[in-house]
Amino acid sequence: QQQVKQSPQSLIVQKGGISIINCAYENTAFDYFPWYQQFPGKGPALLIAIRPDVSEKKEGRFTISFNKSAKQFSLHIMDSQPGDSATYFCAAGYQGGSEKLVFGKGTKLTVNP
Amino acid sequence: DGGITQSPKYLFRKEGQNVTLSCEQNLNHDAMYWYRQDPGQGLRLIYYSQIVNDFQKGDIAEGYSVSREKKESFPLTVTSAQKNPTAFYLCASSILLGEQYFGPGTRLTVT
């Protein structure tokens, strides 16, 4: 019930293409879904986050799509660039509770020039 | 310069020794967290604290200990009881009900 399943484990995309990373959760009590971007040897940085009351949130080239009934959410990176090459983590948590985040296992994205 | 600092960046210890990892934040955040990251495993919560002098175990607390004597500081001790201590350790902080922000991490190697 506490797991967040993330796929794919790795992804290779050509420059200019669309990168899509998917996550699924079981616990319907989760009400906060952030995405983090991590470069090698660095700490994760918050990229974008969504609450269940909206189905989509866009910030620049990054979009989160959220399907509450399917308990799934995804990150879309439009016009992917080599600088987007990093590991991406989805997470789920309770903004009204203990604030513990449950993380997916990560997706290593490589954008080829 | 506001942020979260972790020191040192790299740490080497012999098996059987306790080691303490430092985490300091000047963001005036109430909550602080410690995560462990292993290749292909994502981030796993070790301990978290929402207020000074109080902390709770996360999912993998065995072999670790923490203290929260000051709002700005949340040190993590990796004890000799931790069976596989070699990992990348990440500290994070947040305001209550806010997003978590991470420090740069400490890579601990125990041989």
C-alpha cells in the first residue's frame, strides 16, 4: 500500500523528442505527488508537483498528468535536451499528515544529441 | 546564502566504527529528514523530525540514530550495528506541509 511503482527504469530519447515516465500508487490517501530531478553526485531537486484536484500541471517543458481513478501519474518532458539527462524520481505523500514521502525507484534518462 | 549543507561530501570509515554525518539548514524549516540512496533503490527514509527534540523512525531506522537539539541541525549517526552502511546519504528539510528540499549528500564508504 505504501509503494510507488515507477517505470521505465531507464530511457533513451533523441534530442527534441518526448520523454515519458510513469508512476503508479496504491494508497488513495496520498494527496501530494512531486517529481525530483537528480544529477550524478548531487542531491535531488524538486522539479514539479501536483495535487489530486487537478489532472495536469505544466511548467515550461515539463508536464505532470494525473489520473486519480487509475492511481497513476506521469511526467512528460517535451523537446528533450541533452541537459535533461538525469535520474528522475516520482514520489507520493500526505500534505495533511506526517509529510513522509514514498519514492519510486527512479528512471535514468539519457537524451542523445 | 540560504540552503542545506551536508558535510563532508565523502567519508571513509573502517567497519565497526560509528560515524556521524552532519546536516545544517538556514532556511528556518521546521521539518528535517534523512534518506539513504542505493543504486536502483530510490530514496528510503531513515529518520525524520518535525520539531526540535522530537523525531520518528522511518522505514529503515535500524542501525542509525539521530538527534534534533537545534532547529537548524539534524545529525545522523551510522552505528556499527548497521549491516550495510556504504551508501549515499541525503538530508532534506521542509516547512510543515511544504515541499522537501535536499542537501548535496554525503557518500559514505565503509571497508
